[in-house]
Amino acid sequence: MKENDLQLEGLYDLFLKLETRDDCRALLEDLCTYKEVEQMAQRAYAAKLFLEGKTYNEIIAETDISSTTLSRISRSLMHGSGGYKKFIDYDGKDNG
């Protein structure tokens, strides 16, 4: 396994150890800048709005996200690994 792959596996293992929102907050504060965490939160929220059936224009108006980023989120929802759909609650659907 390549060094980069080992580092990624280590990161995934860190996330698996999180038990509470405070754990998550502490780890993200140490790993990322505030802006990076803010951008991840914005992307997750935009994905939730997409899953709820909102349009591009509605999502941009509500989140102020760029159309480029929104396009990437849309592609991830349609062709990605399924992470957004699996972990984001929307319209009361059970995603677990």
C-alpha cells in the first residue's frame, strides 16, 4: 500500500472513532481551517436541498454557493459513491 493510501486509511480510522458532535467538532477544528469546515457544511446543506428537490437557483439563493461547486455536488449525487444520499436526512426519509 502506498504511503498516501496509508495516510487516507488513518484519516478514515480517525473518523470512525468519533462518538459525539463535540468529538467531531474538536477533530475538524484541529484538521481544517474554519473556512474549510464552513465550506464542507455548505456543500452538505446544498446536497440536502438538492435531495429535497430544490432547483439550482433556489439553492444558490439560499446558500450563496458557487454554480461550479453546486454542479460538482449535483454530479456527486448522480454519479458519486452515494455518501450524500446515505448520510443526509431529507424529507423524513430513512437513509440509514
